[in-house]
Amino acid sequence: MAKGRVIFHVDMNSFYASVEMAYRPDLKGKPVAIAGDPEKRKGIVVTSNYEARSYGVKTTMPLWQAYDHCPQLIALKPNFPRYREASKQIFSVLESITPYVQPISIDEGYVDVTDYKGDLTPLELAKWIQETLLSELDLPCSIGVAPNKFLAKMASDMQKPLGITVLRKREIEQKLWPLPIEEMYGVGRKTADKLKQIDIKTIGDLATKNVLTIKNLLGVNGERLHMRANGHDNREVDPEAIHDFKSIGNSQTLPFDTTDMNDIQPMIKQLSRRVAERMHAKQVVAENVQLMIRYSDHKTITRSRQLRDFVEHETQLEQVALDLFHAHWNEDPIRLLGVTAQHLTHKEEAGKQLDLFSYEEEAKKEPLYQAIEQIEDKYGKETFVKLNSQPEPPVRTSFQKDFLSQRRQQ
């Protein structure tokens, strides 16, 4: 592998909880969770350490339920300034080795060490990173070492916590292919369900299936997944990717200048649909929507809205565009309208978003949680078993988007 590309994927273990334990060593060895409002036993679990997970505490679990699993659980409110500072220090360590570092969230990133000129081998260098982050910052991580980004990402998940895994292309049949298809990076629950319908249950099944069959089922993304399952990924580690503000937009001139919402609203809906279709084809989501209005006198205005969460569907784009329209239209006749999705992120790098607003929304659902609890007390814990049977998703927060946005500005 030393003759080809050498890519690390550095993934911090239970990052928020680990940062809290680094600040408070008395928490080590105890079950710890980061949650919305521990004082009121409300909100959801954002992350937990491995001690808490051993009791069945899971990410996105309602806090009251986490206490049921682990009565001695220590729940803490998120401290975002603390996590931001820890992340900066982590990436400073990585950037001391090479400039080819690409953060993809607050607690993980890719490092291309192909041209590293030091005396250490790739494996020794990975061990140095892991030991340095642990000794200097008291933060554990797992590292995947591979010839490309996809394999490095998969490798970093194979040994947690504090694991270092080397995954070479010649080893994928042995190490990668036996894994369940749900464990493949880039395969969500819905995609996994579709693949299972054509008898694809493992990554190996996907790799050996006829590529046209996969493409017919999933489109361009299916072909991409098929290539990844076979160990192919030509994406570069791009430090400038964090500065990439791509957009997808459509505009159209109306048949005649109008002030009639019966003409305007269907046009916004149509434009939103076109943008959503192109986003779907490129497998991206957006965190900003822009509306353009051109009046009959050719005066043109553009207004945009930064969103709390990523959007991708026609109805989401349409709603934001309509809100912008009603807020900024001066009621003069309109000649042209445009809708643009901005600040795009590939779906692979945009996990489920949880932010402070999510905590507030979850708190509002507390009466529902209590009602569920009462029903389970009366009819048994299995009554709502399906509610708790979903696989634990990778969780990121909109705070991570803020972090990446700030790095763009540096």
C-alpha cells in the first residue's frame, strides 16, 4: 500500500462525551450521555460513552428511556464552545503532519499522507496520531488506513474505540464483503431495504451483482455504490472542499408579466421540483435556499435563507421559496422567477441533523413519551417495540455545520 495512495480516516470516539470526560476525569468509567435538558429529564440522547452504551443507551433515545436502561446514567447538557475548541486542537494536530486534511464534520476527517516525508511508516504514523490525541487532549479516536477515502472510512468503523485498522484492496473480500449491507457507508435504511428486495444482504452481494441491475434500481448512486463495494473510489482528499459553495438552480420567464398568485405559485412549485430532481440526481442536500424575482422593469432582487437543517425535497424547497416570496415581493408585476439550492453537501457527508432546536422540539413531545410509558406500564414493554427497533443512525449536529462554515472563513 505504501507505493500507492495512503489515506487515513480519523474518527473521534464518542466525541462530545469524551470531551466532557477530558474536562472532568471523575466521569471516566461511569456511564455518561450528552442530552438536551437533563435537569428536567427531557430531550434526547445526542451521544453517550461506551459505558452507557453497554446498558443499552442509544443515540436519539428519549432521555427518560435512557434512565430506564441505566438509572445511574450521568446526563450532561451540550457545551458547544468546548467541543469547538477541542475540534480545532484535533485538526491542528492532523495539519501538523500534512496540509492534505479534509474535515467532514466536527469530529472526523480524512488525511492524505501519501507524500509524507517523515521517518514513520503509515501504520506508525497512525499510531502517533492516536497516541498524541490521547496523551495531549485526552481524546480517543479510531483510524482507518486504506488506499482511498471509502475504504478508510469503512476501516475506521471496524475497531472502536481506539482501533487502528488497515484495509487493503486485496483484503476487501475477506474483511469488507461479509459485512451486512446496512453497514456500508452511503447506504441508508431505505436504500438497504431496496437492495434486500433483490437479494442483496451483504456488501459482497452488492459487489458481485450485475452493475446494470443496481443502476436500474438506484440510478447513478447505484453504480457508485457498486464501485465502492469493489474497493474503487477516486475522490481526492481536498482541503478546499470546505470552501466549496456549489449551487443548483432553475429560473424561468413567465408567459406574461403578472401579479396573480395563481400563476406565480405554480411556477415556484415547478422550479422547486426541477431543482429537487437535479439534487436527487447528484445525491446532494442543501442548507440554503435562494429566490430570484425579476420585475417587468427588469429590476432583479435575490433573497436567501440559511436553514437549520439540510433540505432536499420539492415541498421543502417550495415552502422556503414561498416564504421568501411573500416576505420580499413588492407586488409589482413579475417577469421571471428563480429558485436555487445553495451550500450543497453530498448525502454521504450529511448525517441526521440534531441541534438545539431539535432539543426544544423533543421537549414538546415529552407528554407523548409519558403517555407511551403509561401504556407500556399497563400493556407491557413490547407494545411499542417497533419504535425502538430502528438501527442506531450516525448522528451529527447543525453545530457541526457551523464549525465547518467557520473553517471556510479561516
